[in-house]
Amino acid sequence: MSTHGDTRRVSMAAREVLMQSDQNSHSVHRSRSVKSSTMSASSGHATDAQPSDGKTEHISRSSSTRHRSPLRVMSERPQSSDTQRMIAWNPEVRLLESAMSTLSTRVSAPPASYTLNPKRPMPLDRMSVELQHAVIMDDLLQVLMGTEGQYIRFNERYNPTVEADRLAGPEFRLGKGLDPSLRDLTKLLLRIATNHCSIEAFIESQSRMEYGVVNHALCAAMRTIMTEYLQIMAQMEYNMLTDPSFSLHIFHMETIHIARKLVELNALVQKITRKEEPEDDANDPTADFDKILETLKANDGNLNALNIGVSSTISSVTKGGDILRLLTERLYATSGDPPIRELLSFLLKEASRPYMRMLNKWLHKGLIADPYNEFLIREQRSIRRENLDVDYTDEYWDKRYTLRKEEIPPQFADERTCEKILLAGKFLNVVRECGGMDVSSEIADAPETIDDASVLSNINSAYAHANSYLLSLLVSTHKLPERLTSLRHYFFLDQADFFTNFLDVAAHELRKPAKAVSVSKLQSLLDLTLRQPGSITVADPYKDDISVQLNEVGLTEWLMRIVSVSGLDPTDTAALSRSTPVADTKDSDKKIIGIQALQLDFKIPFPLSLVISRKTILRYQLLFRHLVALKHIEQLLGAAWLEQAKTRAWAVTSGTTPRLWKWKARAFNLRTKMLVFIQQVLYYSTTEVMEPNWNALMAGIDKINTVDALMQTHVDFLDTCLKECMLTNAKLLRVMAKLMAACKLFATYIVQLSRSLPPLEAADADAAARDEKISKLEHILSQYEQNFDHHLKILMDALNYYAATETVVLLSLCARLEVCIPI
């Protein structure tokens, strides 16, 4: 092949001859897409589109006879038998009634040439190199705009109507007989065409609504690059039409820069589209369920409003944080290539703008504006604050707002940063629901793109502001310390003169089986005692929030259910919910009475219900029932002591039988040991466990500077009390239950014996019968003594073991119970 200058001189000479015979020739209609007409218009050529039958558009172009390429001159000559074979197939396009997205192409793609069997143009091997150069350059301009040429056509493996093929990009086949030097340059330029078609298909596809605003912003940024590409193509066409020295080599050199950008964009396109595969949790089914519920409510339960058929066909897509992560990872990988780094930085910056708007709205207003479920915070709208009154799992706080851990951009991937983002919005959401802030104001001085240097400082400042705002709302406005103090009076029986009075006036009702107790009557009696003059509760502003409940499951059985699951792990909310009392426990119905079923409840308003939640109220109730059980047994043993003190038959010196004297002394001693045991456990639970831990909690509240720490400190306080009161260890629970049951049975037995002792003291009693009855009493008392001493020894051994391995404070109880061990 000669040099390009020689080739152009030959072409120009041939063109001048052809131009003279072409002055009155007719223009040949060519079918072009809207993109081609836009390119031609930007080149300064007039383009007229006239519709045919209302559905098709034929775009005819008449070029000046000046500076035309040999191919265009030949195509405008009167058609001879030789040139008829060069006329291109003439497909039609039509206007689309609807498009995939707002900015999609509005005309249909022309059908592939291999489906139409068009007339074949003149073979390339019958042309000179100069003419091959001209026709290939003309074909390239069409191919680079996404349509087929006469000698460069789509491979039959490519189907332009299949989205997957368009996203992968077309393969091309060249006409046979092309000069090898032209073939190599043409193949290089065809890579640009493949990348261009793939990127255009991606932009149209990802601009659909379901792909989310981050993808929409990314597509808009890509359109900016493609506008630059169109400008370059328009310039290339202008150069081909006006510059005699323009050649394929110059074409290649002029497009190297944009070609590199298209290569990078297509690599990104392929990475995104390959990731779009169906997953088990595609498109957040929880969020879809929430939307279904809201749609049903808005349409009064009309199922036709759901449009399930459309939503169910949406497959899993890459969007939101995943897009930003792919861009960031690619940016890091190409850090040594400045032009590509600049391109990816531009794409990342533009794609992150809507994401940062969502982030700023969450950080500064506590609102989520995420219609396509692509933000790093997931909201379950079905969980509402109205459920807090019956929520034993803290769902409102723990599950209403959660992180999409698999879709977090690398810029926020640090665990502490994610936690701050989540908590900042949670805090403000609580404040907003309390009416404590104005969400209509604009957010000022917030970073607009994810690469802004102030992003982390913005997160930290938003977290600090939201945290201090809510903490002040809880502690100062809603008086959290005063609420906790009130809880201490009622559940920990601190200064509980009211409760002693309540037990006295409600004794008859509380001795009934649990199912026969009147809750309304107990509530009335409690209200009377709370308002009794001189009681500490008279001045309590929250006394109206306390109420009586009856739990139909015994304390030990309830605790054993919890311990058997998780040891009352504070993070295992499911165990707490499963431990909710049930009403069909047959064993409990037979044994439990009113005093054993008694528990209090406390009404907590929002937002204090986040700190004093149903889960924490449950812990308060467990501790309360433990103290009530100890006080009940103490009362029974006290009643037994009164019975022994006021009944003459119990006097040790009465009667004339030494065996009976010894038996009475042993009964007195066992009753005293049991009373001391119960009193020591009660004193330990209140004075050595609850009191110190309470003081530590109240001192810690003044030092706590985060709401999350406040909530955790409160839960830790209750869990520590439960653990140190031996309510979270199965072995200690079983031993304590047996000891308390033994004390209760013995106290009842002592009271009943008061009726049997007088006949034994009578002087005229039959000696043999009296000895037999005394022997029976001695045997029963020995069983009580052995049972109590045996289980007390087991308890002491267990306390020493667990004091060394778990809770050292148990050593204090060991020391106190030493007096109860027989010498």
C-alpha cells in the first residue's frame, strides 16, 4: 500500500471526475438512528427526518459536492449494474410507545443484517486499497454509533433484542478481501464500537426505576463521558469529509484517549452486570413486606392495589452501597494510572451524591428517604413504637433500624463508623417522634460527595449532637433518674412500708389459688396502701403507673425455662420472649397461690421505654418475685414463732416428758435456723447485692455520655443483680428452691401441731400411745432436719465453687450462712 498522501491524491483525482457527472444525481436515503442524526447535526450538516405512515422515519442527507469521500460520490451516481450491488440494505426504525427509562432511546434498533438477507455490496477484493480505505472508514463511523455498516456487520451470535447480548457488547465480522493493514486498524477501532454499545445498553438498562438513585447518578455521569465520545465522533466525521489527508491511522490516534475511557467504563459495566445474580434475600423481602402492609392500609385492604406481578419479577440488582464499593475498589486498583483514576474519581463523586443526600438526612434528621432499598440502613416500618408495651425483645430499638452489612461502602466499613451512623439516626428518630425537633429545615455545610474530606468529621459531629440531644431529653426532660428511683421503691422494696401494709390487708386474697384471686380487688387494695398518709409513696408522682399482675407460672419454673435456654444472656432476646408465662401449665396451677403469683408492672412512657423496656421490666419483676418469696417464707416462719410463743403447749418446761422437751427444743432450733437462713438470704439480696449495684448505677448515670452506654449500663445492672441473687444458675436455683420449700412446709407444719400437742401434755394420757406419737414426731422432725441440713451443705459447697469461678460476692453469703450449719 502507498503512503496516505499518495492514496488521497489518487482518491481526489477520481473524485473530481465523478463529481462532474453527479451534479444532477438523486440523493440516496439512508436509515440512521437518532444518535447518528444528532452527530450529523453537531457536525454542521442539515438533517431532515420525515415520518412514514406515522411509525417510521427515513432520514435523508444531501451532502455538498465539495470534499466528499469516494464512497459517497459513488453512492450518489446513477445506479449501474455494478453499483447496484453496493447499495446498502435499507431497514426502517419505528418510534417506541414506551421505553425502559425516562432517558432511554425512543426509536427501535434496526434489525440485524443477518436476519434480512440484504443485497450484497461490491466485494472488497474487487476494490483498490484506496477505495477499501474509503468504504471502511464510512462503515466505521456508522458502527461506532451502534449500527451496522455494509462491510462491517454484527456477528450472528449477537442478538440486539436480547439485553444480555447488548450488555456484553456486539462482536463484528469484517468483509472478506480487506487489506491486512486496514484490517488491523479496523479491529482496533471495532473494540471502541463494542465498548460503546455495551455502555449505552448499560445506561439504558440501569436507568430503570428499580436500579435505584445511585445507579441513576452513575448513568448520568456515564452520559457525560458518552457526550464527549459523540463530540469526538462528530469531529472525526467532519475530518473525513473535509480533510483529504485524514486516514484510519489518524482516526486511531485521535480516539486513543476516549478509547481508554471506554475500556475502563466497559470493565466496570461487566463487573456490575456479572454481580447481578438472584440471591436468597434479594431486594430485602422484609422491606417488601413492609411496603405491602402499607399499601394494604392505604387502600383499605384492596389486594388489587399491590401489583404483585410486577414487583415479583424484579431480580436481584447491584445498587446503592455495592455500586460505590465497586467504584472505590476499582479506583484503588488503578491508583497508578492518572487518567483512569481521574475518570473513576469523577464517576464515584457523581454516583455518591444521592447516597450522601440520604446519609445526611439520616444523620441530621433521623429520616430514611430510600425508595429503592439501597441505603446502608434498613428500616422495618412494621415495627412501631406502639408495640413497646408488649415487646419483650426490644424489637423497636434493636430491629426497626439495622445495617445492611453486605452493602456498606468501604468509606464507612469501619465498625465504629457504622455504629455511629446507625445510632445517630436512631437517636434523632426518637427525638423526632417525641416532637423535639424540626425536620423541615435545610441541612447546611454537609458533604455532598463520598470523597469529601469532611465526611468522617460530619458523622462524628452528627453522632455527638444526636447523642447529647437524646441524652438530655431522657435524663433532664423526662427525668429518668426519678423514674429509676420509683422503680427501686416498688420492685426492690426499698423503704417498702407500703408493701407490708399491702400484704396485711390482702392476706386473705393472696392465700387463694392464683386462678381464684381477683386482680381488680388487689389493685384497689394496692392503691389504698400507696395513698396511705405517712407512706413514702404518697409523694411519689409515678404511683399511678404501678399496677398488680398475677403470673400463673411459679418463679422457679419460669427462671429454669430461661436458664435452660441461655443462662439469661442479655443479648438473647428470643429466650426472654419464649419465657413469657403461659396459662396452661398444669403443675403450676395445682401449687401456686396468690402470693406466689403476685408481681407488679410499671407503665413507662416513650421515649423512656427505650431504656426501661419490657425486657428490663421483666428483670425487675424476677427480682421482685424473688424478694416477695423470701418475705413470704419469713412471714410464715414468723407466724410459726408467734404460735410457739403464745401457745402454752409449746413451752419447753411444760409437761413431764423429757423426750417431748427435747423434741420441742429441736423444733425451736430448726425453726430458728430456717428463719436465720431466710433472713440472711434476704439481707444479702437487698443490702449486699441490690443496694451497692444501685448506687453504682446512679453514680454511673452522671458520668455516662452516650445513650447506648446508658441503656447497656442499665441492663448490666439488672443482669448483675440477677446473677448475684443466684437467679441465673440452674444448680443454685434448684437447691434454693428445695430449701425454701422445706422452710415453708415446716412453718406450716409447726402451726398445725399446735392443735396436736395439748393431748400429749395431759397427765392422764396413755403412756404407750404418747410414746408412739412422740416417736412419730421425732421421726418427722429428723426428716426436716436432715433435708434442710443436707441441702444447706450442698448450697454452701456450690456457693464456694461459684464464688471462685464466677461471682466473688457469693463468699459474703457463705460467711453469713455459716451460723446455720450444724456443728
